[in-house]
Amino acid sequence: MEFTQTEENYLKAIFKLSEHEGKPVSTNSISGELNTSAASVTDMVQRLSSKEMIHYEKYKGVTLTKPGLKHAKALVRKHRLWEVFLVEKLQFTWDEVHDIAEQLEHIQSDELVERLDAFLDHPRFDPHGDPIPDADGKFTVSQRVPLADLKIGDKGVVVGVQEHSPSFLQHLDKLGLVLGAEVEIIEVFEFDASQVIRLNGKSEFSISKQVNKNIFLKKSP
Amino acid sequence: MEFTQTEENYLKAIFKLSEHEGKPVSTNSISGELNTSAASVTDMVQRLSSKEMIHYEKYKGVTLTKPGLKHAKALVRKHRLWEVFLVEKLQFTWDEVHDIAEQLEHIQSDELVERLDAFLDHPRFDPHGDPIPDADGKFTVSQRVPLADLKIGDKGVVVGVQEHSPSFLQHLDKLGLVLGAEVEIIEVFEFDASQVIRLNGKSEFSISKQVNKNIFLKKSP
DNA sequence: AAATATTTTTAGACTAATCTAAAAAATATT
DNA sequence: AATATTTTTTAGATTAGTCTAAAAATATTT
């Protein structure tokens, strides 16, 4: 079965929206995710349904079918592999790669994906710490917690981010809060949920809730 | 200025068709190149003309404008760089890369192209021996002649091919007539323009006109 | 130069993807 | 339960790209 780039973008959006919630995804949330009108979503959703990529009942939202889920995961796999390529091989920074990978993920060639994967040494995570599904769609699940959830004295290593916007990532670069950074919670202010952290056993500084809720850590025992 | 993939495909086709002939390109030849109807070509040609990418006069054919030529060359550059990537880094063979590069050439990011170029060490030729234009659109011109033009006793090295079809390239692989192969003309048969050649100073065999007219050599002095 | 053939353009229609505005259904509020 | 609000769908239009069939222009042949 073949898909247009637009159809693929809808599949990816539905996957993203339903990844953590089991319930059907609403027309409105898709239109929000893709910046299109709800009317357009209804149209597209009917086409994807006729292609049996999603289950769709009027007014009830949509869920991915097994083939739909498989295709969505393949797109995520491609996107994240290309991001690794761009950062590891072409020296792009983690805040620059999203838009380019968004285009590259639509290149159609299974052989290409598998060779790229091998060329990159079968990476398990992309430059933002997100897991790369394997050829069968299986993710490596790693237990990671928002930095915001840690208590005074807790320690951990930065392993991912929730936000992917260039401005957020560039801010993290300035702070030194990149993947692999070691963090210890020195203080937590109830009032605004900001924290004072020690970075790599050296500098101490304060970070806002806006920052700490969007960073994932692997907690040290 | 932004272009759809279709517009880019037309620009590339017009470039290809006008590369060696100075005259305007006919609607019909474009429709032949792209496997579309002449009516579709007329439509698209009018749009590209309104975008000032081509000069177009009814019934007179089209030529690229300066910006049109620049964009076409940029596409050729991208296509050939990606082909080098696919062969050098991902171990694809020269007969497998065209279709994938056809997709990759539409990825929009100037930075990506320049970094890819650097990553590949600024290659001057693609896996078929075709020159890769530099960032300014300049080609390395190399004097190369069709194998079919050589006379008995002439020697040379294979530096390119005219045909890019997988079946032709696979046939060349079987014969050992790949880029860099040394060829000496042992015999030429007037009747069917076939030749007997010696390959790399070793094996001797006969090749048809269909083959020898589609191979380029750099003649040894 | 007139007749014929070929090429190119126009006309009109189709699909994919989108939109706005209005109607219908579902949900929330009084 | 009736009404109001929100969400979703339908209706109708638009743009890009395509097609076939017919008309117009150009080129070729006699």
C-alpha cells in the first residue's frame, strides 16, 4: 500500500496523540496537531479509514489499525534514524535536525532504512534521547522521569527531553543540560516549582518549572 | 522561491533536454521525458513561465531562465551527491541508486547539501561518472568519448555511461566494464559496429554497438 | 501553394488536499 | 429536561496536477 506524504503525516499525528492515551483520538486534536481545519481532518480520516489504516466512527474519534500502527512506527523509525545521521555524521546540532528529518522520513525505500540503520551502528536512541523502534516496531523502553519529579538530594543523568523546539534545545545547550549531563537536586521551591541543581558535580544554578518539566532523567539509585 | 516536487521535475527535465542542444525544448519532448501528456506540459510550462523559471512562447518551446538554470543545476547537484552517499557509505550498487536519489534530491535544505558534500569529501563525479556541479553550478568538464568511436589499437579507461538503466548497468557489471576499467580495441566489425576489446590487459571479448555507444572512455595518449 | 500530417494549445473534467460557513450531533449547564 | 455550548460533519468552493478530446497552429509533402 502506498501513501502520500500528507496521509503519512496524519498517521504520525494520530500515533503521537494516541501513544500515551489508549482512547480514540478526536478530530479536533488532530487538527490542532497538524494545524489544519477540523473539516480537513474529517475528510482525511475517511480516506485513511477506507484504506483500513484507522478505525473511524463518526463523532467517536479514531484509532490506528494494526497496519496503520505499523506504518506509523516505520515513519518514527525513519525520522529518528535520519536525525542520528544528521547529528552524528553531518555535525548538525539537536535543535537543527527536526525539519530536515521531517522531510527525509517520507523517502520510500525499505532497503535504505535498513542500510542507514547498519551504517549508524543500529542506534537505539535519537539525538533527543527518544527510542528508535526496530524493524519490527519494537521500542526500547527505558524508565525515565521528569526532572521536575525529583526531590532534594536525588541524582540522575539527563536522558531525554519532552519539548523539541529549537529555542528550548538551544536554551538547554547554554545551560549545559545536554544528554549525559549529571544532575543533583540541591533545592526545590514549592512556590513556582523551580529547582536549584548541581550540574556534573560542579556549577549550581536555578532552573524554572518550564525547563525541569521538559527534561527526562534516569535516576541514580 | 519555493517549488513543488513536480515543478522541480519539470525543471530538471528541461535542463536535461537542453543541456546539449542550445535550441528551445519542445512540449512534446518534455512530455516524452516525463511520461505525461502534452496538455499537462503546456499547463505546467505556463506556471513555470509565470514564476520566471523558463522563457515560453506559444508553439515555440521553452528555455530555462538564469534562475531556472540555477535551480536545475542545484537539483542535479543534490541528486548526484546523494548517489555518491548511497554507493560510498551505504554500499548500494550503481544500478540501485537512481530511484532513491530521485526522491532525495527534493529535500530542501541548503545546509544539508553543503554538509553532505563535505562529508563525502567534495566528490567531483557521481557513481556513473557524471560530473557533480559545485555550489555555484560549475561542472568539471572532462573530455570523454564513446567507446564506439575508438579505432583498433586505441586504449582508454572507462569514465562514464550514457545509459543509466539498471539492466544496462548490471550487464556492464557482468562484463567487468565498470568505472576505471582499462580497455583496448582489438577489432572492429563494420557490419554491426561491434568491437572486440581487451579488458584490463587480460580477457578479450566482443561487445555490441548497443553497449559500446553507451560507454564513455578517457582515451590514453 | 494546397493538402496533409504533426505538434501544441484549449476546453472541460477528475482527484487529492485544503478551506469557510452552515448543519448536525454530542456534551455541558442551568 | 430543556437549553446552551462545543465538537464534528457536511456542503460547496479552491488550487495543483493530471487526463482525453477537440481545436488551432506549424511543419511537411505533394
